[in-house]
Amino acid sequence: MVKLKDVSVTYSSGVDALHNVNLKINDGDFAFVVGASGAGKSTMIKLILKEINPTSGSIMVNGYNLNKLRRRRIPALRRTIGFVFQDFRLIPSMTVYENVAFVLRVIDSPTSYIKKRVPYVIGLVGLQDKAYAYPNELSGGEMQRVAIARALAMNPEVMLFDEPTSALDPEMVGEVLTIIKELAQSGMTMLIVTHEMGFAKEVSNRCMFFSDGNITEENAPKEFFENPQSPRLKEFLSKVL
């Protein structure tokens, strides 16, 4: 579960990134966040991962009170979160298997567990035949699927995706979205920042629109896309659909 209450963020540069944001992601939710660049979406992701702290307001993530969380406990928090970014962040000198196993070795998982878990999550993303390939031997879509497998290896309570398809060629987007859809159907709790409007409409159970540092509209996908209430959302959708 993720809960932000009256959260604001003002950067040292003076930029007000978020203004009194209230957000709750319940277990099993598949929530999409959309909005123009600079609206505050990535700042929200950084808050959830405790990469930055709020200027005001409170944040709870998977039972952790981030306002009171000591620095030494941050790794424990992040082990409950699977996060996938647009730039893959794979280690070039490691094979697919080694990239996925690495996150488990860092937390001293037993070798016996690693040998079972890694092939399992690689299989979930359909890359069994690429387990011993290196990142430079993979397509962009395959590299992003490795990143998803690496996140799943930790058996997270919630998955965060920050524009997971924006760095991919159009023909590779579908394979990544298929994997995400399968995770949704399994009941995985997910929060996705995306520009893939058609996918959001088809798969999500909640859609939220970020504008000027706040969630200015939230609704079920059908109403969100077919009957937007705010002028800002209407304008945004007219440009992206």
C-alpha cells in the first residue's frame, strides 16, 4: 500500500514540484498516472523510493513511515518495491541471469534460492533462451523485460514503472506492455507513469492526471478517457489521443 497525504515538494532551486498531493494505492490496484512533462510524476516516484524527502506532508509505503525512516532502513524499504525505469540500468558485463541474480546476491539470499528464483522470473518475462546473453546482444524490448525480471526477483509488494516504454522503438513497445498486462492479471499492485494512453484505458482500474504538481482528476479508465471533467485533462487528451 502506498499513501501520500498532503505532500508538497519544493526543490532547493525554488521549483515547486508538488502541491498538497493526496494519493492512495491499495493492494491489487493497477493505477496509471498521466500528465505532461514537468507535472510532478517523476517527483512522486522519487518520494516513494525515498530518493528525496517531502517539504511537507506524510508518506507511508508498505508499512514504512517514510517521514520517520532512518537512512539505514531505506534498503529494507526498497526491497519491498520493484522499480522499472525507461533506461533499463542493466550491468553491461553481466548476462541476463547475472543481472537478475545480482539484486538477490546484494541482500545475501541463499544460493539455493537464487538458483530457483532467477530462472523463474526470467521465464515470467519470456526470456528463458536469453539467460546467458549479454545486454548488448538484446533488443530494447528484451532489455526492459530483463529489468522487469530483476524487479520481480525481489518478490516486491508493489511495482513502480516510470515511463517503461518511452526509450523503446514502436515495434518493441508491445512486448513490454504484454508482460505488464500479465502481471496485472496476476493481481500485482502496480503504479505506472506512462504516455501509453490506449494501454492505460484497456488495462488499468484507476487513472490519475497530474497537472501543475497535483492530481487534478482521477477516475475509472472509461470515464477518465471518454468523459473528462477538467479543461486541463480535456486539452491534454486532445493532444495525445
